[in-house]
Amino acid sequence: DGVAPNLVMCGCLIGMCLRRYEKACMLGEPVLSFYSGWPQIDSKWTSLALMVYRETIVAGMVPTLEEFSQVLGCLQLPHYSSLRNRLIENLGVSTDTSRSSNLCSMVDGFGEYDPRAFSLLEEAASLGIVPCVSFKESLIVVDARKLQIHTAEVYLLTILKGLKHRLAAGAKLPNITILLPVEKTQIQSATREKTINLAGRISQAVAALLRRLALPYQGNESYGKIRINGIAVKRWFQPKLASPFSGRSIELSSSLSRLGKGIIHQQRNIRTGNLSLE
């Protein structure tokens, strides 16, 4: 309506959109569409949050970390069991639940966030809102101590997405160390007062995310550090399917192989200077 956006207005509107979106999810209102075969958030509150966020950036202002995290919250998929079943059906595969096989790694967005969240994170990194995601080191360290819940979750999922491409290219996957905030509290024992560490909301959210993904980790979030082994990540990207669908399993493996060959081909063209678009 001709009103120039500012950070205060941005924060208020996006915060309102997140609360309304979370309420809609809690009440079971329809917030998803499957036009492309995969779930995408289709909510007026998410659309409004994205519009406000975009107009703020276009106006030359950089949103805060809190505002960015709230926008990501509007892109989080509801945790419906029916949604998970729908995602597995769309993959065209079946898994033996008694063997706890996991298919989240094969779903775009890992069944947690609308894929647009990853593009927003890349943009936020370029604006300096969040640290850039780097895969140059032999050990990946995710410092989530100063991040907000949704930002920490999407940041970790972005790393997993990058590692999936590295695995497809035949590269060895590094270990991942996640640094988490710890809260200290005093308790009174029979003899003296003791200080104990408690996992904060961010730490609990990250640990809950890994449990939903069925991605094993070492350590305890209440100690401020957890570790994901690179071998465990590799196995997670290659879930075992139920035997009646072994043929489909081969097809999914070959799809990953084709992705890897495509990446290697692109790298070879870059080295040789063959940048033709043909």
C-alpha cells in the first residue's frame, strides 16, 4: 500500500505469519500441495512471510537472524504420519518397518522442509545472515550455538544435501561435529549444591531432527557436542528396501550412480575448458 518496509515491520509481520502457520498445522488445516508429486507448502501465511521477507531485501535492508529463522519455520513440513506414508508411496518403493529402514534421504528436502528453504539459506549466507556452508575441510563443524532452531535444522539439512552429491561423485564422506548451546542449572543434593548441564531448546530440536531422520549420532546434546560418523551418513543415503522391491532398489542405486557420473563429467569439462552448452 505504498508503505516502505522496515525491519520492525518485517519482524512483526513474519512473526505473525509463523504463529498463524503453526496454528493451521496444529489444527490439521490443509497447508500442502502435491502438484509436482512432492510436498510443497501451499499456505497464505507462508506466501505472505516470503513476500515480506523478499520486499525487505529488495528495499536494501538485511533481515535479522530471527526473522530469517521465522521464514524458514513457515517452510517446515507438518509432522504428520500420513505425510510420511505419502512420501514413501511417491517414491514407488516399500520398506519393511520391522527392519527400521529409512527413506528420508531419498526425499527432496528430506521430508522436513519445503525445498525452497535451501535456496533461502544460500541467499542468507551470501547476505551474511548465516555462515557459509563449506565442504573444504576433512571434518565438517556445524556451530549451532548462536543459531535459531529452524536455521540450525536447515543448515544441517543443507550439509546433508551437499554430502549426498559428494557421495554420488564418489568422494569419501567426512565426519560431522555439531556444537550445541548448553544451559547450566543448580540443583541441591543431599550433601551439596551441584551444577548440571541441560540441553537447550536448540539442542533438543537438532537431536529430535536426527531421530526423525533415523540418522545415528554419538554423544549427548546436554554436553554441547554431538558427532555424526561419515560412514553412518553413507549408509543412511543407501537404505535397505524390502526384498519384494529389490529391483526398485537397484534402480534407485543406479539413479545415484547416474548423478555421480554427471557431476564427474561436468568437472572434467571444467578442467579441460570444454564449457559448451551442447
